[in-house]
Amino acid sequence: MSVEVLASSSPHKGVKSSYRNESQRKAKLWQELIISGISVGGATTCTNPFDVVKTRLQLQSRKTPGAPLPGLFQTAANIVRDEGVIGLWKGLPPAVSRGFLYGGMRLGLYGPSKDVLLVGVETVSGGRSPQGLADFVLKATAGIISGGVAAGLTSPTELVKTRMQAKGSHPQGTWDVVRQVVKVSGVKGLWRGAVPSMTRAALLTASQVATYDTVKREVMRQTGWGDCLSTYLAASSLTGLVTTTVTNPVDVVKTKMFIAGGGNQRAVALEILRNDGARGFFKGWSANYARLGPQTVITFLISELLRQQLGLDGL
């Protein structure tokens, strides 16, 4: 469908029809969950070393006031020197499990959440679809809902993964970490840090899917590329940059809470601000982007290609 045809249609319906073939159909909920789970799980496997480096960077503390901290490449080199290459793959089993479960729900529930919100908005507005900022807010709200729900249910997998990736952690299996946490803090200890985890997931999903959803359509409108690989790469690359910047502060708080096993979100945030200033909230940004940037690209590429193969609507 041409840009001229799009201009004569409503923004919501017009954009959707611009990349939807007649043979395509809307994915069912179980398909959304499985496609999203495979996409995030595959991306997580590829980017786990960056996640380990990011965790180490966020947990660094200065032994000497004012002394420089190791950067992205030095931290990675230190891990390989001290723990071997395998050290970069610490926490992979719970990371992949979390990617499939959490990622599947986080992205898989976005579409249905957006559809429900859209129906509500159109009902209240007399059938008019949201446009511009209102449309972006609706998408972001759907992302907040799906991300928060997914993180709340799967927070224990994130806690286990983070503890396995921390420097000085003894080689142990997933269930060994689970038993240790339960022994010390009870079952509820598995949800330590769930609040910042849910906050991060809400921000992550809202910024990720709303940005991709919006940028993809704008790229298609401006370039005329259509629903193709070039569009996916351009939209997902920009999305990774936005998502990393939005989520890094709460990611630092979440990581410290997972390792400390105590405190609350506000207290940890104040401690970071007191010790490192505002830039302390952006510790590990480079490693976070090195992980989240490619992960975002890989996630959306796998998801879009799977949808094409199954004859389903694009994202």
C-alpha cells in the first residue's frame, strides 16, 4: 500500500494495513507468548557475556576515593583473566529460562494489552482512534502493564541469575542458589528486589515496544521500505539506545538490592546518590547498551521473521 493511500486513512488503521498482507492474520495469545519467548531467549543467549560485564560494573566500588574504576573492556578482560572465558557465561541457565518466561510474557502480553486499551479509548471517544502523543501514551501504558506483570511473576529468576553472575560467586547450580536464598530469607526472599525489577520491566517494555512500534511505522512512512529487514534493523537499533538510557538507573538499584539481600528501593537509591552522585545511576551504561542494544535488535528480528514465516501480523 502506498504512502498516498495511508494519508487518506485513519493513522491507526492506515499504518497497520501498510505492512499487513491479505494472507496475514492476528496472532493468538499463545502464539504471542511462544514467539516472544523464543525471541528473547535467543537474544539472551547471544548477549549473556555483556550482561555479566554490566552486573560487575554496577557492583563496583572504589577502594580508594577518586580512583578510576575499570571500564567495559577492562572489566571483561579481568573476568576472562580471573575466571576464564566461561566466566562470561555465568548465570546463563536462569538467564535463558527468564528470557523465555519473562520475555515471553513481557512482549507477548503487549499486543493484547494494547488492544484492550484501544477498545476502551475508542469506546470513550466515540470510535476515534488515538493519534500522536495519545497513541504513544496508549502503547507505553500497554508496555507498563505487560512488563510489570511479567517481572512480578518471574522476579526469582532474575535474582538467581544476578547472584550467579556476581564477582566472587562460587560455581553452583540454579537450585543451589534457590535453596540458599530460601534457607536464609524464606520463600519471600526469592522476590527480594521485585519492586525495582517490576519498575525496570515496566520502563523497559514501555520504552522498548512503544518506541519500536512508533519508530517502525515512521521509518516505513518516511522511506517507503515496507515491512522488511532494513526497517527492522533501523527501528530496533534506535529502540535499543532509548531503552538502555531509560532503564539504566533503576537497573543499578535492582542489581544492588539483589546482591545485598536487604534494604528498600529508596534507601539503595539514596546510597548510590551519596556515594557516586547522579552518574552512579548510569554505572554499566556502556555494558548495558552493548547487551541491550544487540538484544533488542535480535529480539525484534527473530520475532518479525517468525511472524512472517507463520503468516502473522508484524509487530
